[in-house]
Amino acid sequence: MTPTRNQILAASAGWVAVMLNVVPGLGAGYLYQRRWKAYWITSALATSWFVAGAALGQNAEAAAEAQNQLVGLIGLLALAAVTATEAGLAVKRVRQHG
């Protein structure tokens, strides 16, 4: 018998999903949890962030380039923090409700 989505999520180690979303980032923890929709949303957001940074930084001066890189890094770290928190809370929520 094939396990349900919630059974797979409840069986996953929450800390592993959190760490996979932080260390390599970009939703790797969602792959571990087999949460494809969340993974693709995270991938789309990260790709959009890269594209926006590249588009806005095309004609930037050398002095502004370091600041643009810092803003880009902060955005990716924020995305990793949000996805890591959400992955951990998803495991907790499924385990509490069934």
C-alpha cells in the first residue's frame, strides 16, 4: 500500500528538512519531504530573485555592485530561513494532527 502524503511528511525528520533548506538552500528540504509544489514555488522565487538582481544590476557602477551582491545574498538567506521554518512547522503540524 502506498503511503499518503501526510504519512510521508510525518515520517520525515523535521531537522533534516530544516537543515537541507538552510545549508544548500533553495528548497532541498522540500525534495526530502517530497513536497513538490513547495519546491517549485521556492525555485521560482529564487530564480525570480536572481533575474531581478541581474536586470537591476546591469548598468550599476562598480561601487554599487558590492551593495547589490549583499542585497542578493540577504534575499536568498531570507528565503532559506522562511522555507526552513515552514518545513519544520509542516512536520510538526502533521504529527500533531494525525
